[in-house]
Amino acid sequence: MDIEQLREIIKLLKDEGLSEITLCDGDERITVKRESGATVLAPAVPGSAPATRRMEEPTPLFDDPGTITLSAPLVGTFFSRPSPDADPFVSAGDIVSAGDTVCIIEAMKVMNEIVAEAPGRVRRVLVEDGDAVEFGQAVIVFEAL
């Protein structure tokens, strides 16, 4: 891997707001982690378990007390729609009620429907369809109604 590829990976990590990304190319595997604003490279050893880390408190996306941020309750793949050819569950501007399905997070081949915890208007969907999400990662911001 050359330095230019490494720079592109670090830029992707920062641009997408990720804290960690792992890339594999044959037997070569590299993990790039970002902690406390710094980026750390950690070559992964095959068969080694990842280090356990304390989760940092998420930075509020909006200081407005009238917003509600829905965070991923588990690690998995974010899906904004029930099937590839269907409309998204929610889009910016949509009004949802408590209990409405707003997305799906797939983990270990299980599709977990994620529901709105309170009524609100969707202000912004922060994750793209098919993106990997981490536990506690902000995925949708609502304006409280």
C-alpha cells in the first residue's frame, strides 16, 4: 500500500465520520482507527482479537434542545428501505409517530427494525443505505413535535 492510498483511506475515515475502517487485500489487512481527533494505524494480525475500548461520549450534532438523535442500538449494516426497489422508510421532512419503523440494521443476517422513540419530523438522515454503523452512532436526527 502506498502513501497516497493511505491518505485516501484517512480522508474517507474523516469525511464519513467513522472511527475505524479495516481493509483487506488478499493476506494483507490494515486497520485505521481515529481516537480523540487523532488517526492511528494498526496492522491487524490474523486471528487476533480487537482491543476492547471504552466508547467515547458522542458529540451532539445539534445544540437545539428540540432535536432528538436516533443512535444505532447495535453494530451492523444500515438500510433505509425495506428492499432495494422500495421507497425509504423516512426522508428529510417526513413526520413520524412513536413506534414507526425508520430503518433496518442488519446484524448477523438478522434484519432488526429500528423504530422512532417519539413523534417528530425527520431533519436529516446521517447514514447512507448500505453503510456499516457502530453501536451508538447517530443515524437520524428528528425535530421534536
